[in-house]
Amino acid sequence: MTTAPLVTVFGSLHYDIAVMGPARPRKGETVTGSSWHPKSGGKGGNQAVSSARTGVATAMIGAVADDDFGRFLITNLARKNVDHTFVRRDGSQSTGMSVAIFDAEGDYGAVIVSGSNLTLGDGDVAAAQVLLDRTTLLVLQSEIPDAANVAAARAVKRGGGRVLINAAPARPLSFDLQPLIDILVVNAIEAEMLSGVPVVETLDGALEAARKLVNVFPEVVVTAGGDGVAFADRQGHEILIEAVKIVVESTHGAGDEFIGVLAAEIASGKTMNSALRKANIAAAKLVSTPEKDRV
């Protein structure tokens, strides 16, 4: 009997406050914004919603507080068809949150306060073992403790699943975590930090970085912003995909949209070439959609 694919995201949940302004303020400067609105966020939450939107079964393991922000995030996961059975309500911390300030060109800067996300660990993995045993692909990020990622990756590997990590924000990956990773997804900045060599944010530069990183990770995807995405693996396969040409409305969440769709496609058994192309198109569509019109 064939088992239906399951993507499990183990990671961060943030209550985001998006502020629209003419420009991001410089040090000591106050600018007048035009609007603000709350959003469900955190790389983990965003990627889970993106995966579920494809129709592939998707579950989230995370932690929020029993507060208004936490309830907002849980409601959003339920509404977006993400299984939130193993999102723990934590009483010791507030729910993670962030403030993102957007400029007129759609670029942004953000500050995150991790809160309950930093409480994730062995207990959450043990509680969700029944889910992890049947997970096709586990998706990780770097917004929760490294030790928590290690525990989850080990649990999934024992059940025969694979592990994809979006190593963002940029930070070193521990020696315990590295050998558990099947697929690494990074941007140019993250690739430079992990490879230890300068990375030019072009398509050729992304491919060169991917070639270096396959010495450590079996499959590597390096995104190059508006230029596209590159892939390399240890079998010598390489893929270059140019970015879809669009008018940028907002870059917020583009990477998470890419990861979620990519994970769903890989879990469904699609080829890497097909998965990358679908994820590339999905990210472009999101970037071309104004913040206020995103569902």
C-alpha cells in the first residue's frame, strides 16, 4: 500500500506586525507610515501554510503562548489546513513576534522576538513521534534551537523520512545536525557563511556555491534573489533556473513560499527540476502580489 506524502514543519511561529512606510528609518530617524496590519508568520508557520496550499498533507510542530497572539496563529493554521495537533501552548514565554517595516519598493527590514519558539526541544519531538514516524519530508529552519532541530531530524531519519533545512537566518549548523540533512536550501548570504568563501549573488555564483556545499550536504539549493535558483548534488546533477520576470510588490515571505512549495513537491515524488520550477513560479507570484491582497 502506498502511503500518502506528509510534510512536517518543525519550527517557528511569529505574530507579525507589518508597517508600510515610504522608507525604512535610519538610525535616530522617525518616518511617517501609511498603514499597518497583523500577519501570521515565523518561517516555520509560513512554510507550513505554503506547503498545505498545494494540497499535500502538512503538519506543524511548534510552540506558542496561551495569549491573543498564540490564538491568532493557531486559528490561521487551522484555517489554512495545517495540522496543528503538536503546536504546544507554553506558559513560560510570550508568543514569538516580529515587526517588519516596508519601504515604497516593497523591501523590508524586521526585528524578531523569539519567545516561546526557544522552548522547543526533546519533549516536543517525543510528543510528536507518531507524526514523525510517518513523515515523508521534515522541514527545518534556524529560528529555533539547534538541539531541537537535531532531535527532530534524528527522529524522522529513524522512521525513514528525509530532512530539508532552510538554514535561515544565517548561523552555523552544528556537527551533530549536518550529517542528518538531505537537502540544504540557502540564499547567497547563508551559502557564503556555510561555505566559508565569498558568494556572488548571480545565477553562476549560486551554482558555484552549491558545488562547494555538496562536499558537506548531499543536495544543495542556492537562491540568487532576482536572478533565479541553482541546484547541485553529489551525483553531479546541476540545475539553473532563471527568475520569473515580474513587477515587485513585496519581497516579504518569498523565501518561505519557495520552501513550502518545494517541500510539498519533493514529498510528492516530483523530480528536483520540476519541484524547483514550481517553487520558483510560486515565489514570483507572491512577490508580485501586494501585501494587502495576500490571503
